[in-house]
Amino acid sequence: MEIKRDRYLNKIISFMWDGQVKVITGIRRCGKSYLLGNLFRDYLLGQGVQEDHILSFELDLARDIRFRNPLELTSAVREMVEGKDEQFYLFVDEIQMSDEVPNPYNADGKKITFYDALNDLKSLSHLDIYVTGSNSRMLSSDILTEFRGRSDEIRVHPLSFAEYYSAVGGDKSEAFDNYAFYGGMPLILSRPTDAAKMTYLSSLFSEVYLKDIVERKHIQREDVLSSILDLLCSSIGSLTNPTRVADTINSKQKRAGENVVALNTVKSYMDHLSDAFLFTECKRWDVKGKSYFDYPNKYYCEDLGLRNARIGFRQQEPTHIMENIIYNELMIRECAVDIGIVYSSEKNSKGNVSQVAREIDFIANAGGRKTYIQSAYALGTEEKAITENKPLDLTGDSFPKIIVRHDIRKRWYDDNGILNIGIIDFLLDDTVI
């Protein structure tokens, strides 16, 4: 089954021959290798590129194991392309498998890494370089630091609902329910039964993601990392911060004295989970004050199937799941996303007036355009409708405002110009944002 991933493919095509190293990143098993080695390769062949002008190295395979040495890789590529006038394409898959090797000219000096190899090969004007990197040893922050503005990063996500539905077809509501339960990891579509899907997702966490983080970051307290992961999976869409997470772990597990989990450890481990693309932190923005709050913020899971697997496919809160799906969709559409905070003056039971914070689920900025978005599973009563609309009214500006709902199918605008749109309609129409 071929899944179209035109959003990423077109982005790669737009970066061709720009003099930069194209680095395709994202959570492991989200389809990076397939995007480069199948979809982009097929595009090049269709454009008349000769197959032997696409140089491919798959560092996770035994046949290419010697090229994990960056000096061997550089030497082999230069031998293939130097002295030739034709254009060549270099694909290096699973670049994080590359080794660090001693400098042959200075054994006590800094080791040679794949960054050195790629920066060297980048000097060849007739070579266009593309690499994929899983998060285990080559995260986004590393790329930005090591290449210092000399790379294009293409961030790949698990399947969007539109990509998922283009592959499965059928009833849209049924497809959405399955997507919300099993998520968008591409290999899910090839698993024949529900049990096989659940087993696959569970094994990704235990056998891939956690092992990667433990190995890369030299984690000493795997039990703490596991507890943090469970808490974040259970609290998607809820405000939290490292202090709350540490307090919850210490309280629930009755930790005391030397067994207390330190705040710095929790902060560090939460950063590792974010760096590994498993979670994304979404910060709160004061709409009128135009400033960010330090804490608390929200964390959303990169893939809901992984989240559901981690908690045993229990705790299926439809409101939070739908909110996470919308957030992921906005990230796929390359929006900068914040949580909006606005204030209203309200009287309490004693008649005193105070400022009450109201939340706008998402402020999405794309291409210089701002859009306010509320996620509402159902607005069955007038009171609920007023609650969802009030924060949008309090912004006091004319930027587009949307309420994404699960309980409607046909989109419509209310008297205040706020678009009400069904969740499936929203996910399948990327012109809305």
C-alpha cells in the first residue's frame, strides 16, 4: 500500500540544489526512510535522473556498515563523483548510526563525526545531499547546532488524518474513530487485526523509543523516566509543569528522603521526551499583554496511538484526544501554535470584581496570519456555546475565529462571524488554516 505524502515530498523538491544539506527528521517509524528512498527516488527517476546517479547508503544495514565510519563514507562518495560533470544525489539513511572516529592526523584531537563528513561533501557543487535521522542520536537541536545554518530540516510527522483516510477510504466517521484510537504510524495500516496493531504500538515504546533515550542520554533512573511518560500520556491537554510532575510522582509513589525524585531530574527527563519528538510543549500566551507565561503549559503527544498504547488503551477522554488531534494537525500544517489567555472582569458570589483568565485552546500563526481555534467535542446547550465563544469574543480583534466540533457535519458561521466546523471537515480541508 503506497501512502501519498505530498506535503513532505513537495517540500523536499523545493529544496533541491539549494546548496544545503537536506535533513529529514522526526519520530522513529514515521516514514522518513520511505519518503526519501521510495517517494523522492521515484520522483527523481521520473524526471530522467539515472539510477546510478542516486548514491544510497543505509547505515542500519550490514552491507553498508563500513560507511558508519564518516571517513569511509566521504572517501567512497568522492571516488564516485569527483572528476565527473553530471549531477549526483546522495541519500544517507539512518545517519545517527554513524560512528565517531579518531582524527588520523591528531589522535588526541576532536573526533571526526558525520557532521564533518557531510560538511566536507557539501563542498561538491554537483552533489545534492539528503539524509534521514531518527531521534535516538541525532535530534533537531543537534542539527541546528552542528550545521550552523547550512542545512534544511524537513520535519516529518506520523500520518495526518487526510493521509490516513486517503489510504483506508470508506466511512469517514469510522476512519476517524480508528485514527483517534490507533494513531497515524504508517505501519499500523499493514497490521491485520486490532491485537496486532496494539502489540506493534506497545513494542515501539518499550523496544524503540525508551531504549533510544536511555542509550543516548545515559539515563540512570529509568523508573522515573517511565513514570514521567505515564503521567504525560495521562494528562494530554491538561496544564502541567515539572514541579507538578515531580510532586505527583513523589506523592503517588510515597517517595521520601533519599528516594525523592529531584525537580532537576524531572526537568531534564521531560526535555529528553520532547527532544525525542514524543511530546511537544505548547506554551500559554497572554493575548492582550503579548507575553508568554513561564508555567504551567500543556504537553501533546506526537501520536495518539502511541499514547493510547502506553496507557493500555484505557482512559479514552474524547475531549482531550480531539484537542491533541487538532494540535498535531496544526503542527503538520507548519503553524506556530500557542495557547491563548484572555481576561474578563467578573463578579464573585460576594459581589467583588476580579480578573478571570479564559483560555483559547490554540492560537495558530501561519504565513503571517493568526487564527484563534477552540476545540469543542459537543455544544449541546446554549450555556456550553457561550462558554466556548466567550474567550474568542474577549480578544477584541478581527482575526479569524474557529470552533472545531465533533457534533456537527456541515460548517456554518454564527452571528459573530465565528466558523463552526466539524472535526473531520477541518482535518480534510487544509485551506481552513
